[in-house]
Amino acid sequence: MSAADAVTDSLRNLRARFLDVRDGKPADYIPQLALADPDAFGLALVSMDGHRYSAGEADIPFTLQSVSKPFVYALALSVLGLDEVSRWVGAEPSGEAFNAISLEPDTGRPANAMVNAGAIVTTALIPDTPDEPAFDRILRCLGRFAGRGLDVDEEVFSSESTTGDRNRALAYLIRSTGTMPVDPVLAVDRYFRQCAIRVTAVDLATMAATLAYGGVNPVTGEEVVSAEVAARVLAVMATCGMYDGSGDWLLRVGLPAKSGVSGGLIAVGPARFGVATYSPPLDDTGGSVRGHAALETLSRRYGLHLMLNPALPGSTVTLVTTADDLPSAPSAERERVLHEQVGVVVAQGSIDFTAAERVLYALDESGPNGGSVVLDLHDVTAIDSVALAMLHTGLARLLSDGRRAAVVDPRGLLGPPDVVRNGTGQDLPRYATREDAVEGCAQALAGEGRAGTTRWRRPTRGGR
């Protein structure tokens, strides 16, 4: 049990709320997709620190389908540049379904890279190299986004290829306008393979988080594409990623997103997180019914809309250490041993959902199991209601796991004593200064006879 499990609890609550929704049905125009379990429902979120959270069927493999489109578009932009890609594919919302004939009247270009016509051309733009065929480049690139090697579901590929005459017709129509760079048969075969790449919801959340983090995979630390490319992909996702429902999605959810007919759905909070859902039943636009409802609720509940003003990324937690590393630490051995068992987390600024996740994760890292932790909120200016509930829940989890906690909260941002007691299950000691809080925790440990000699080593920060 950890404080950061409060984030997982949020995903579990969303899953529980929408699990019984029975609207929609799995895609059946690709026969293999119709075999998916309609009750499967998984959610995953990956933060900019590479912390991974999930609930439900988040590790069940399924095929990317149209969720592959933004990532192949990113590869095309990286290889060829915006001007060259834009010669072949536009960037305007089509206002039409994903498989519509969305071609510009004068140029014959597909409207954008998120509809099938534009995605087929985008895939065709990826060149072979002497060392690597084009599809292998695509597969490797998407694996770098996911942070692991991916493969193709050959049964889904075969099923899609057998029933994909509309996409073949689109490819031949595009070639007739002069905007298909390779043979249509080759282009569509490569596109079908791209759609049949297997992932999980956790993979998708990692891929989305890579776009959110300016093209750097927050789990592996690898730069997959440049920040400029990531920004351009997010722009197209925001305006075109949900097809003829893109405007309503941006209005209500406010996050760049992309859906797929296998039931996958991703959304991106730039510089904040990547989130994904998997649930096969689809609505009339080809998007996951449960996924859409869950992400709309997540955005509204936690204030994630792009047009709202979030806390500055990376600025919330300014110190994670143990008290023996503070300038005020005593020199006597017995006292220093006690101070080694007191973790210290210092936060600043305004705390919202994203910032609260950073604080919760820092609390888990801040000291040994069974030790104490001081949460210093002296420089915190505000905590919104969502973040306050998360902090209360996280502190309650720490306390139930046997760790003692104390807070420096001169503004009373955690709430009156009775509110804190109800939220955490205990009376949290409050102190005026960090030094007083550390000393209070150390004295409490001394009273428990905790002056051992085993020195705790802080773990390396990383994804979970």
C-alpha cells in the first residue's frame, strides 16, 4: 500500500462507475475484432515522471487500429519534415467519418492524417532504407513510443486484409489524383499491418505520455521524436483525432485524443500525463463508449481541460530527503540515526491533481518503511478540492501502513483538524517549522525505541 495508490483509486472508481454501461457493440466489419470481450474495460495513466497507474483490464493485448495514426504521422514528420508531409496530407478537420472519402477538391490530398485516407498516405510516405524496410521502421518507432518491443497480431491482419476493400478503393482513388507516393496495394497492406500491431492500455498510456513529454518517453528516458514534432502531432489530434466528433470532444474533454475501432482510446495532457482506456463496445463514430465517458468524467472532475491553467510541471516538489541530510541535523550518532528514519517532502505553489500526484509519489520515496515523514507545505499557496481529497487519502494510506506523519501547514490548507481527522483517520501533528516537525517525529521514534543502526538508502526515482 502506498500514498500514490490514491491515483490508482481514481482510475478504479472510474472503471466501477462505467463498467455496467451496455451501450454500443464491438466492431464487426473486421470479423476478428467482433470476438473481443465486450466486458473488458481497462484504464491506465502515465505521469511525466514515468509513474504508471492502471485499473481493470489494462494489460490485455489488443490491436492499435486507428490509434496508430498519430504515431506514424510523428514518424513521417521526423523523417520528411512538415513541408514535405503537407504536400501529401492536409491538416484540416474533415467533419466526416473515419472511412469517408475526405479529399481536397483541387489537390486530391486527404484532409488530415487521422482519417483512413490520410493515414494510408502517411504510412506510404515512410521510406525503406538499405538496412530496414518501411514497416519495420514503423514497428520499431511505435515500440520506442511504448517503451518495449511490439508485434503484429497476424489473425487480425488477415481478417482486416480480407475485408478491407473500402480502404483499397480509397487508395486507388487517391492514386488517381496523383497523391499516392507508392503502389496502392503495397500502401494498404502496410497500413493493415500497422493497425494490427498489438498493445495494452498501459502501452497506450506510455505512448500518449511520450507525446505529452515533448517526444521523450518518460519511462525509458529516450527521445523518440523532437518536441516540435510532438507539438504538431498533438495539434492535429486536438482538431481531427476524434473524426466528426472532434469539436464536441475538444469542447467537453479538452484534450488531444485518438480513438480506434478495437476499443482503444488515448488522451494527452501536454506536460502533465498520458491516459488510455480499452473497452471494445463502440459508439456511432467508432469510439469506445466507456472510454469516452470515463475520460470526459476524468477531465471534468480533475480540471484537466487544456484551456484551464494547470500548476507548472516539475515545480511542485522541491525537496525529497531524510532529516539527517538537512543542515539542522544533529551531529550525535544516536540522534542522527533517528533523523535517518524521518523523511522530508517539501512542496510549493498551487497544487492540483497533477501536482498532488507528484507529492504523493514523493511521500512514498521519502523514507524507510515504518519510519516517519514530514510534509512541508509552508510554500504552498493553494490546494484545490480534488488535490485535497487525494492528499488526505494518501496520508491515510501511509498512516495505515504504519508510518507516522507530521505537517508544516501554516495556512491550514489541509483543512481544520476535524476535516483532516475525517480525511486521514488520525490527528496529524502540525508544526510551525520544518525543524520543529522533524524534531517532533524524531522524539516520537525515540519514545518507541527506534534508534537502530541500519541506514536507509533512498531508492532511485523511476516509473512504477
